Amino acid sequence: MAVRRRDGECVRCGQEKSSNGRALHVHHIVPEKEAEDPHDPQNLLSVCEACHQTLEKLPPEEQLRECDIDSLEQLRLHGGAAEWLSKYREQIEVFASAPNPWLGMFAEAQKHLRQQSE
């Protein structure tokens, strides 16, 4: 969500949605299996379905050129998006380290719903 918010449109062609009307894809510049942190926002691009297929076939440097990105620094999250991602990652780490992560997520959801109704 943070990456889609950062980019706002396909970074290659400028479309706001994929051709089928669905949300943009989030593409890994360096494939998940090869990246140190595959979900680092500086490894992710918002792209439409057609551009996603094209970028998958290219090495990382060419992908960036295709999207007119000069530096990975351009992909850094700023402001509220960076804060949101930091909080989200903290919560995921807490849930993942619990004996039963589902119970933690359920309890957190219940707490959130109670706060909403008050």
C-alpha cells in the first residue's frame, strides 16, 4: 500500500490501474529470492500488468532505466508513508514471534474495533 501510494501510477507508462481495472502490481526490482530485504520500498515499483511482464524480463539496471529512475534514492518513502511502514513492520515482527501469530493478530483486531466503536 505504501509503495502504491508513493508512486500513484505505473512508474513506466503512467496508467493509474492495470488494463483489467484492478490495482497496480507491486514489482520487485531484485527478485524476492535474491534480495536481502525483498520488501524494502527501494526494491519495489508500482506497475500495470503489461509493464510488469516487460520488467520481469530485464535486469535491475535496465528496469530502472525503463522507468526513468536515476537512483534508488528516488524510491525512498517519505513522511506519513515511511511512518506507516515502520509501524506496520513492528507489528508484523511482534505477531510473527508469538507462539501463535493468529491469536495476536485477532486480539489486535478486536482492540482496534473496540476503539472504533467508542
